[in-house]
Amino acid sequence: MKKALVIGINHYAILKVLHGCVSDAYKVNQVLERHMNGELNFDVKLTTAVDANSAITRRQLKEDIKNLFKDDSQIALFYFAGHGYIEDSAGYLLTSECEEGDDGLPLQEILDIANASSAKNKIIVLDSCNSGIAGTQKSLGDKAILTEGMTILTASTKDQYAEEVNGSGVFTSLFVDALNGGAANLLGDITPGSIYAHIDQSLSLWEQRPVFKTNVKAFTSLRKVAPPIQISELRQLTDFFETANSEFALDPSFEPQPPAPNHGIEPNPDNTKKFAVLQKLNRLNLVKPVDEEHMYFAAMNSKPCRLTVLGEHYWNLVTNKRI
């Protein structure tokens, strides 16, 4: 069972009204609900504040967070888009009725609830200003206290604002892009670590910096998308290459449409099928031709191909039955 609580607050009775948080919450809700193939993924509770009638109070937010983390679900994910506040090294998430900032819900209180949860994976994603302080106690300096299975991903450091561009949070736009496939591995899995890497790589050192804190033995998959290659084809790495350092011999019979003259070697249907897979592996930077720029020329000039460093990694995964 995967559960997600998605909160977006535009309406603030006294503080500055926001404009993109509700839209961002809807985008996160949509991408979490189902895998790319349409299968159900997270059971999402979406709550948004657009006006006084839909205002979200501190009491309501705390109760929803407690309900999210109260059981032993496989994944419990909390996403928040709204105002954040920091004071004397303590951080807060601000709800619709807040007036000052320190009257919001303390981040430490949220962490205490999540840390005590029996959920296998607890994930907190915050698109709010100064959210990078989450998980850090003043008495411990910059050290974070996270129980096993806890992951925190925030839009900015404790000293930065969370920016909006074109009515959407910069962080959430990248977060959704990552979940839509930008952070997928060759198996189509998207993990918290790959999401952070995608966001981190997309933002320069002059922009807001995302913060990632985790205490896990292994990353869990948050969403599945269509992989760029079939697993059955990926497993053929060990068919083509006996060892990680082996070379696979090619010749013109692998090319389905060789030019004339073709060295007297006609296309071989079995070889052309193999070559189609090898070319896919080449496009994914798993296989490279030896002493040639393209696989086509390697075949026509009877040069071999071999695994790249990434290819060796996946070869080992197949060999060790990890795929």
C-alpha cells in the first residue's frame, strides 16, 4: 500500500496570498496516482486552499499528517506547497490562518510524527521557503536526525526562498518532470535519489538549491514509466558478451541493408535481429563500437563492439540476477 498526502495552499487570510501552490498540488496528485501504463500507484489525499471556504488550518494539517503516517504502509509520502518560515533555526509550514510565521506547524513536530511511523518508507517533499532546515535540530548544528526509511527532499536550503516561474514552483516543476520519466533508470523505475539527481542537475549553483536527506538501506521506486528498452533485450547483454570485458564480433551480415559492393556477404536474418538489439544498447550508451564511430561502420568493416562502463554495470546486474 502506498499513501500520499498532497497539500497546496494559495489562500492565506493575513499573509501574502500565493498563486501556484494549488496548481502544483494538482500536478503532483496526477503524476502520483497512476503509473505511466495506467495502473494504480499511490492512494492520494489531495487537499487545497483556494479561498476562505477551503482554508486549511494548522489543526487540520497536523491531523492529516498523523493519519498519513499512522500505519505500516509500504510508502507514506507527504507533499506540501505553501509558505514556509524559519526563526532561530526552527522551521514551520504555514497554514491559512497563520499571522506571524512561528504560529505555523513546526517542521520538527512533523518529523517526530514521521520518525515514529511504522511505514516502511517515509518521504517528505517540501516546496516552501527555508524548507531545507527540515530534519535538523538546533542542538545538533547541521546534523540531521532521521529514522531508518526516512527521506526528505526540499525545494531550497534553510536560507533560501522557493521560487515560482510562470505560475508554478521551480522545484515542483522539476519534481513532476522527474516523475514523468526524466529520472527513470533503464528499468523504468523512479526513486527519491534519482529525482534529487534530476533536480540538482537542472539547477545551477546560482539558483535555489534542493536539499536531500535520507536514511535508507535501499531506494524504493515511487513510479514506473515505460523503459527505453525491453527487459528481455537488456538481459541479452550476457548473451552477447561472455564476460564484462569481452568483445562481440561484427561483419556485414549484421547490417540489413548493406551498400553495394557488400564484400560478398549477404544479410543474415539472425544476425540482423541481434544487430537491432545491439544498436538499441548502443543508443543507451551500454555498448560501443571498437575503432569506429558508429555501429554501422563497425559491421561493414568487420570491427567488434564492447560494453561501456555503464554497460558493464548492467551486465553485472544481469549476471547477478538483479534484473
